[in-house]
Amino acid sequence: MNVSAYEKYLPMSQSLTFEEMASLHQEMLSEIGNDEDALELYEELIITANKYSVFRSNWCVWTREEKIDKDPSRTSCHNSLIVKFNQLARFLKMQNKSASWRDVLGHEEDDRCNRKRVGDFACYIVFINSINAR
């Protein structure tokens, strides 16, 4: 098994620091505010992020065969996650919010690594929700 550490993550392409993720998350939450529709979209994003984080967190302990078996489901879940981020950002922009956090995360068509960056941020949100659920 490969032991993971935050310090191993930071030099990776398009990584985000905890501070950057905290800032993006705060910006996102501030724009969502108490808007019921935005909160509903955010909840959908959280549900999808929770599903995706299961794939991510198990990836380093799964065997090669398990990875091959689960990769299509992981990819599909990741695609759904990106859609949820895009839906929330699009809605917020329709409400005259900047949703600049979405542009900071980047778009896959600009750089393939942005896909991973969106997944990283989703895992950060899951982490924050998990430690607040005590």
C-alpha cells in the first residue's frame, strides 16, 4: 500500500492548498446564502461528492482488478459531480453572483488536470462536512 500525506499531494499538477479550498468554499457558501434553490443544488452536489469520495478514498487500497472493475462507475460519478458544480455555478450566475470559484477550479476543456482539481475540491467539501458531523 502507498501511504498518502498532504505533502505528497501539494506538488501534483493543479493541486489546491487547504487555504485555497477553504477560500473557494467560503466564497461558494456566501453566494449560496439562504437561497432555497441554491441550497437544493448544493445538497445535490454534496450527495454526489459523498459518492465520489468513496471511490477516491478507496483507490489506493483497491487491487488492480478492483480498480479496473470500478473505474467506469468512478468516471461516471466524477462526470456527475462536474455537472453538479456546473449547475450550481450557472444558477448562481443567473442570480447575478460571480461564481468565480468555478472558474478558479478550471474546466476540463482548458486542461485535463482541472477534472482532478474539481474532484479534489469535492473531497475537501466532504472532509469539511464529515468533521462537522460529530
